[in-house]
Amino acid sequence: MTTALRRAAARISSLLPSRTDLAQVRRDPRRDLLAGLTVAIVALPLALGFGVSSGLGAEAGLATAVVAGALAAVFGGSNLQVSGPTGAMTVVLVPIVARYGPAGVLTVGLMAGVLLVGLAVLRAGRYMQYVPAPVVEGFTLGIACVIGLQQLPNALGVPKPSGDRVLVVAWRAVEEFAQSPNWTAAGLAVGVAAVMLLGARWRPTVPFSIVAVIAATAVAQLAHLDAAKPIGDLPSGLPMPSLSFLDLGSLGTLLAPAVAVAALAALESLLSASVADAMTVGQRHDPDRELFGQGLANIAAPLFGGVPATGAIARTAVNVRTGASSRLASLVHAAVLALIVFAAAPLVSRIPLAALAGVLLATAIRMVEVGSLRAMAKATRSDALILVLTAVATLALDLVYAVIIGLAVAGTLALRAVAQQARVEQVPLDRGDHSDEEHALLAEHIVAYRIDGPLFFAAAHRFLLELTEVADVRVVILRMSRVSTMDATGALVLKDAVEKLRRRGIVVLASGIRAGQLQVLDSVGALDLLRGDGHEYATTPEAIRAARDHLEAAGVLPPPRPSDTAAEEALR
């Protein structure tokens, strides 16, 4: 076996379940069973609601929660993560369903799963830490707004209007309701949302979502509220796995949506796993393994008619708060939902769509962390701008573009802040023991500049402008020991500045160039420009002596006296 094959085998092995996982499952199974049951109760209405919202139906949401939830629990990188259909993924899926149909969504989910496995093998999980907090907060705020707007048609009891923009669809739903109000549906939605929000403040540990849904269903059935449209018939069990939806000819067309779904699944899953870590002591997820588990889950879910899945922050938080200690809790959650699918499908089918809309409206409201938003807004103007832009882009465009825009703006502002740290400062010549005449003559012909900070593309041109405006002197000394980093643009600008100064008859000497910057200077020819004429020195005193030698040779300065060494010390 070659070295490459051994490395590949070791890499794949590191992504698979280990004996440590089994030992953790055995540690406290009773707590995990209770936590899994609680999470299943919370997850049921959410799985149904997100399935309906996606356009594939409640059965698709249940299949996703069962299949993806079980596989992600076994193969994922977090002991406490709970996976399934989520609101953020639903936001992405709605336009895909409208354009490519249910078969297109299943194909996209399968392709996204393969991409996630590829990202895990390439060890891409660790890059999640580079996503700035304002991007995450703005992203979450935008998702919450989109989820809430998506629920308006079902919450108002009107047929879903046509359109692929959530703002347009929501506005048309409100217009339809104004023309023909359905107060029954609206009352059920508002009632369920109110019970969830108020109940969470009163008794945070009680799963009020399922309580509110059961109550709303009972009222609708006992009062024969025909205006409260139910979910409809559900299959009593999961369908047999099938690839009948797969059209190989459409893979190229669906690649872009699959990349978007994979990117969102990676972002949300790793964010959710990080939230779980922050809520516990001693728990740390493996980001690459988490991507691997989510990839397998998304490969399998479409085979059973399920939509793409991600780690679910709300359900994961419930799992942690109810005392889960291992991935057994997530497995129990999937098993309980599977039992409901097989045993209680007729009862579940009677749940009013308006009640599920109320659950999702309350979920959207609870996603908005006012304290976090206020902290980001007060931190800096840049953070506030990034947050707002990301949220608006999420609402007006789509989630992937929103993250790209947020990252681009954050990167630009960060570069601007770093570039502002770069400075070119003239180092004054100390009077020392020189006479007035000698000091004036020295200061007239030799100027030393110290370059501080990064010399790269974002700051280089300002450096060129400042340096080439130097007064009419004979020698310029560039002290470069404090240059923290340099790229090709910075090296080219330095070369350009040296050439411009030389064309004016000014000799340019450089000192203190770091070893790591020699290569970039050499690649653009700047190093040859300095070394070729013997104008690059290890230390500033050496450069000063060379400058004096040049001025003495030109007859500008008299030979140095011992007292002149004080000037050298001032420039160190």
C-alpha cells in the first residue's frame, strides 16, 4: 500500500464512529432516553411544518427527521447535535421546488450530500471559524424574517400565491386575506404562537409546541372548523428507498442549487454544533466529521423522499437543556418520530396547517436574539453595517448570496482597518554632539523613514504617495525591520518608489529587510534594484555609514568625527 493510500485510509477512518462514541452512549442512557423523547415531541410539529413549507409535504419533513436525524447522530461530529429539516433550508428549497419540482429537490439533496462528504475529506470544516459573528447574526435575523413571511399564507388560511420572492408572496397573501378573511385559520395560528411564546417564559422546560398543536387540532375537530385546512393523508411508514427521481441529464443544471444547499448545510450544521459546545462543559465537536455525517444524511434522505437536512439549532438546544450526554439522545429522537410515522399517521394528518404555521411563526420570533443584535450594533459601525447588509440580502436575495455579501463586506472592512495601521514616518536626526552647522548639513542631505505595519495591496499606494513626496535630499534610508507583511503589490510599489527617487538623483538605501520578505522582493525585481547597487544593509547603522560615505565622496560632507556616532545611535 502506497503512502498516499495509507493517508487516505487513515483520513476516512478518522471520520467514522469510534469506540469512544460507544463508551459515551453507555455512560448515562436513562438521561439520553428522556432527552431524546423530549426532543422528538418538540421536533414533530417542526418537521411537519418545514416539510409543508418546503413544498414536498409533511411526509417529506418526517422522513428527513427520521432518516437524516439517525444517520447524522451516528456519523456526525457532535455528541449533542440534532439534525433534520430546518427553516433556513426551507428558505432555499422553496424556489428550487418552484423551478425544478420535487424530483429536482431530491436530486439537489443527493448531490449536496456528496459535496459535503467531499468537504469533510478535504478537511474544510475548520474554516467555519473564519465566519464573522455579525455575518452569522445578520444571517439568522434574515432567516427568521423569511420563515415568518413564508408562513403567512397558511396562517391566514389562503391559497399560496404564485411567485418566487417571499416578500411578493407574503404581500399577495395579505391582499387575499383582506378580500376574503379566514379568521378561523388566523386565530389558530396566533393562538398556537402565543401559547408557545408565553409558555416558554412561564415554563421553559415544557414543550408547549406539541401542547398547542394538540389543543388546536382538538378544537378544530370538535368544533368542526372546516376553514382550518388539515395536513391531509400521510403514509403509515417510510417509503422504500428509491432512486427513481434521479435524472442524470439534469445534474449539470442542478449543480449550482446543490452547491448552495451544501454550503448552507455546512454553515448551519457547524454553527449549531458550536452552539451546543458553548452550552456545555467538556464537549467539543469535530467539524470535519460533522460535515461527513451531514453528507451521509443528505445522501440517504432523498432515497426515502426526504428534503435536505442540517443541524437544527433549536432542537439541539432543547437536547442540551434536557440533559443529553451522548448521541444516543439524537438516535432516540429519530426512533420516536419513526414510531409516530408508523403508528399515529392518521392522527397527525388531522393537524391544521394554520397550527403548524403558528409553530413556525413562534420559532421565527424566538430565533431573533435581541441582546446579541444590540451588542453587534453597539460594537462598531462596521459590525452593524455587516449585520444589516447580511440580513437585507437574506431577505431580498437568497441565503448563499447573503453569506457571500456579508463575508465580502467584512473582508473589505477588515483589510481597510489593517491598511490604516501601515505608516511611513520620518525619523528625526538627533542633534547629538554635532555643531549647529554640521547638524543642519546632515539633516539637509540624509532623510530616514521607518515603515511600520503591513505593506500590501490595500496600503501600498498610500505608501508610494507619501514616500515620493520627500523633499529634495541626497539620500533616503528606508528602515524596514518593522514591516509586518508584504505582498507582490507592496513589493512592486516599493520598487516603483525607489525608481522614481533614483530618477530624481536620490540614492535609496534599505535596512532591516526580513528574511521572509526577501522572496517577494526578489520575485518583482526590487531586491536586485537594491542589492545590485549595494544599497541593501542588514542594520540601520550600516546604512547610515554608507550614506555618509556617499555624501563624503560627493564632497557634500566633511570626513566624520567621533562625535558623529551620536547621530547614528539616534536612528537605531
